Amino acid sequence: GAHLFGQYLIFQGLNIKKIINILDNNPSKQEKRLYGTKFIVKSPKILKDQDNSLVILNAGVYNDEIEKDILENINNKVQIIRF
């Protein structure tokens, strides 16, 4: 998401060459740049019609809830890697 969890992965050396967007449910964060990066925050709903998406999930205690929402309500074909 568009908070410290995402920034932490990026600043710890995550290879960002294939990252397209940062996702966050919070509308007040969407369409804004993630502080300290070039990435624009988008709604997870952009995954709806994507056939080949990988989500890197690093939201601590919220991982289960976010993964369930993506797979059950947005797109069950999305691959998710959890940290």
C-alpha cells in the first residue's frame, strides 16, 4: 500500500523495474505519488481486467484481509507474494 510498508520494500532494494503502480484502498491516497518514489498510487480495482498481474503484499496484520478482498472481489487470477 501507499504507506511505510511499500516505501520500506523499495528503499531496502526491491527491484522496481517491473513495478507499474502502488495500490491502496484509501481514495485520499489514490492518484498521488508515493512519497520519495516515482510511483502513482492506484485503486486495487485496476486489477479487475488484468490477466497477468503480480501483487507484492506487505501490509503486516492486514495481509489476509487485503489478499481475500483482491481474490474474492476484484480478480481471482492475480498472483500474490506476501512479505
